[in-house]
Amino acid sequence: MKIAFVGKGGSGKTTLSSLFIRHLAALGAPVVAIDADINQHLGPALGLDEDDAATLPALGAHLPEIKEYLRGTNPRISSADTMIKTTPPGHGSRLLRVAEENPVYAACARTVRLDDGEVRLMVTGPFTESDLGVACYHSKVGAVELCLNHLVDGRDEYVVVDMTAGSDSFASGMFTRFDMTFLVAEPTRKGVGVYRQYKEYARDFDVALRVVGNKVRDADDLAFLRDEVGDDLFATVGHSDWVRAMEKGRPPRFELLEEPNRLALHALHEAADASYEGRDWTRYTHQMVHFHLKNAESWGNERTGTDLAAQIDPNFVLDESPITKAASAPGIPVGVRQAPDGRLRSTPAHVR
């Protein structure tokens, strides 16, 4: 399952996504955790110290190599340079699986060991000084979207994404890449305002949305959320001494998380698993195509000098069929080599 945590900045979405990741890891589930927020806090929330978190490889910095790998032998994509964040896979493309070894994970993922398990952590990378005034953060998030478009996940496998704050998620088609979206809302007017905006934008794309009330202190907070959110209010999380200790860098063992909050995580898990039953791979693929055509027409064709609509394979549906699995067979495509440090690098043309 692909699961997103969204919400207003400061609502606690990173904290809740990290708790959910810990919950899954404690059960032994394969998990890929992705920090797609401009404020990179998921690593520390999973127990990394600031220095280790700062050295995590940025997906955005590896985008050319990622494109070259995912392109594979797809005849509709002439070069990695013509791929954009929405380029969909087709026959010959290389796909990613949650529980596998591949050059993208080798270059961009790091294993984080938790109390009762481990997860793969990937990050978009922070805004740097060289980006100021000249770059858009969504260019970095584009690497996440491209990977999600090429990722085949199965039952009892989890990709958990800590998304950028507020409605910025709608600056791309990435908001449609998830089986379940948990919107974290504080019991405040601003908190539920983001909920209303998100629900309105997502309405036409059948986004499965559940609201998780956070920082709920008393019956009045709960009543406020019920009045404002209605049936979309799925679970609530209250004060946590465990979380306070975690934020100080001294988390107890995860098994000591307060029982009401553990029950809330179990409820989120059950909702995510149930969403898998309704997965429609054809609709999922069509949504990729929809946003690819929009991006191609608005800026992609001009920027790449290519008719990007030609990248669409009309006979391809991303799913778990034998054809799809064969497309993601292990190996590194022509034009890419893996260096001793695990990084993907383009092979110079004269030695290919």
C-alpha cells in the first residue's frame, strides 16, 4: 500500500507518519519511508541524529541517474533527458518493488534500524542555498513522483510518504498516487481549513481521505473536530509523553507508547489495508497519463523539445501481472553503471 500523511504545517503529520512507520516496522512489514516535505524532519523523528540525517542522499540530486535506470529499454523514451516527473512506465521500463535490491535504493535509500525492525528511508533533500531564488521545491519532489509512478507494491508492503505541508501537494499529480491519505488536523480553524481545501481538490480524483485529529486534549476539542469534519474524522491522537521524549531525542522503546495512541495506529493500519481491496490499477495508470499530458502541454514539450505524449504506452497497465514483473527484472540498463559507492552513474557514450 502507498500511504500519504498530509496536513497544515505544524499539525504533527511528520510525528504521526513516523509513529505509523514504527508501528509497521514492529510488525515486521517491509516499509519504504519517504520524506517529501521541504522541512526534512522524518529522519530525526525515526531516531537519526541531526548529523546522520543531514548526510542522507537526496533523491533530487540523483534524478538524472534515476531516470536512466527507470527508462530501461522502453522504446518510447528516446533518452533520460526527455523524461519528466510524470513520465509513465511502459513496456521495457524498469519498475521498483518495495522489498528488493536495486540501484535506485542503493543510491538513494538508507536503512534505519528501529526497536523492533527496520525501514528504508528516502528523502527529497532540503532546499539549499544554491536553490534560493532560482528553484522550485516541486522540482525536487518530482523525483518522488517519478519513483511512485514506477513502483509496484503488493499486499502487506508499505510505502509511507510524509508530504509537503498544506495544499502544496496539488502542485503535481502525486496526490493521486496513494491508496490512503491521512490528513492530520489540529482542532483549530486553520487545521480544518486545510482539510476542506484538500477534500475539495481531491474530490474529482477519488482520493481516499481520512482525517486524524491530533493534539486533541479534551471533549471540547473532539466535539469541534466532529462538528467541522463529520464522518471523515477517523481517529484522534492526544497528548503523548512518549512523543515528547522522542522530540527530545530520548524515545523510550516503542512498545511503551500509550495504549490509546497504539490503538489509533492499529486503526490507521486496518484502514490502509482495507484500501488495498479497492485498488484499480487501470484507473491508477490512467491518472498517470492524465497528469503527464497536462504537464506535457503546459511546459514539458517546450522544455524537452519533444512530444511527450508519445511516451504513453496505450497497451500498458501498471499492475502485478507477469509482464510487469518481468519488466522490473534485476539488472542495470545500458547506459548506467553502479559505482563502488552504490551510486548510479551514466556510462560515457564512447564506452557503451
